[in-house]
Amino acid sequence: MPVTQVVAAVIYKDASRPARFGAPWGEYLLAQRPPGKAYAGYWEFPGGKVEPGETHLAALKREIAEELGIEVLAATPWLTRRHVYEHASVELHFFRVTAWRGEPRGLDGQRFEFQHPGSESVGPMLPANGPLLRAMALPTAYAITDATRLGAGRMLERLDAALAQGLRLVQIREKSLPAAALGEFCRAVLSRCRAARARVLINGDIDLAHALGADGVHLPSALMMSLAQRPEFGLVGASVHTADELSQAQRLDCDFAVLGPVLPTASHPHAVPLGWDGFTRIAALSALPVFALGGLAPEHAPLAWANGAHGLAMLSAAWR
């Protein structure tokens, strides 16, 4: 069956204002498929087929103008998913629309609603679009603890400040702490993050993550490549450095991947940086949200989004 190229838009209600310190962006638009179309009544991200000779971005702008009567001013690539329907096989290229002009109208007679990530109130979702709801609720910053450098007390102080600024996703990665000290540190991080409604993943230790009731586990690449199935957690992240490792993260149905290093980094001085070209080449066709890692700080966020990243994973820069 030939593969039909399709574009789809995540249109944010307030696209000019990303959330503080990487929390999920705000309300976004879903449209209902009108009568007479396949899967009529199902909800989806608006978009449509790419015409011969069109770029994906040009197709996105045309389709959104035809369906909703608005002008897309700026959009960045996000995810690519393949899905086989009874009537067609499609490759969907999802974009985040970060600037648009006009007043949305259902020009095909379709309903549309703005929805909050993680608390959607419409359905059912079109099958190819449904898995993206999980990704929509992910924050755009992923902070990695740095108690080894800062000391546990100062690290917790920095964590409190970051949570107050909007941080909502934290990885505990403290490989040099003794077991007793690590357990105490993890419990302190979990207590603070639960109070702020932030989620915590523990790096590499599935048993410890279960024992402490963490929200999930983050898989180092070597551990991830050894697994045959996804660990039983609500949230699973994975570190990847190559296209093959990213493919394995997708086979395991991880929730997201962290790809790097993008730039030179003091924590891994001997690692060869991917650069933004290398990052984009690997992440371009990912069905998973991909965080960019390595030598990055919050001011790199617009560049990361332009290169297809979901957001930033940060070590030292997260705790300034």
C-alpha cells in the first residue's frame, strides 16, 4: 500500500507565550472530522495531504488556511508517525504552530475546541492522533539533578527555586552517591516534587524507582538496548545517541528520548558533539518527543524547537 504524506498542526491558543521554565504549553486546538469523511465525528489535529511538489511547511500553511481560515506565520517540526488505516497508510508530520493570525472558523463545517494538555474533554481521537495526547502533556524542560557537584543541601535549595519557577519534570541521576545517601536524597526530591505536582524519574535503577514510588524510570542507553519490553511505569524516558538507539526507544514504547550531546559539555568532555545538523538528522523522523541534551541552557529553547526538539534536557544550566 503506498504511503500518503500528511501534515498536521498543533495550534496553540496563545502561541506567543511558551510556558514558564519548560512546563507544557497551554491550550491547543482539536478539530472534529465532518460528516462524509472517513472516521466522521472523530477528533484530530487539523491538517491534510501534501500535494506533489509541496514542502511539508507549505502544505501545512495551505491546509490550515483552507480548513480554519487562519494564516500560519511560524511553525516548527515536532513528531513523525506512521499509521495504517483500513483505507490508507499515512505518514503524518506534526508541526507546532508558534505564531498565527486570524480567527479560526470551521470552513468545512467541522467543530473545533481548544483543549488543555493532559485533561482533554473531547473524543474519540482519530487513531493516528491519539498517541500524541501523552506527548502533549510533557513539559518542555527536563532537569537532571547535580548533587555531586552542588552538594545535596544546595541541590535541594536549587530544586525548590526551579519548582517555584514552573519546573515539572526531574531526573535523579546521582551515580556517585552511596546507596543510603542516594535513597535519602531521592526521598527528599520526591517529597518536594509531589508538593509541586512535578514528576520524577530515577536514572537506571528500576528496582529503586519502584521501591520509592517514583513516577518513572530513565533508561541509560546500554540498559535500554538490553531490554525486550518497556518497564512497568507510567513514565519511561531513554538516553539515545544514534538512530539505532532511538529506534529501540520507539520499539519499547518509551514516552520520550533524550538525544545528545548536541554541543560540547563539561560533564562529558570526550564525547563528540552531534551539532544541530546531527541532532536534526536523527530526530527528524522520530515518533517520540526528543529532548536535546548537552551544553544547552534555557536560551537555546527556540533553536532547539526549530530543529525538531520537543524541549531541553539540562544538567548544570537547570539549576542556575
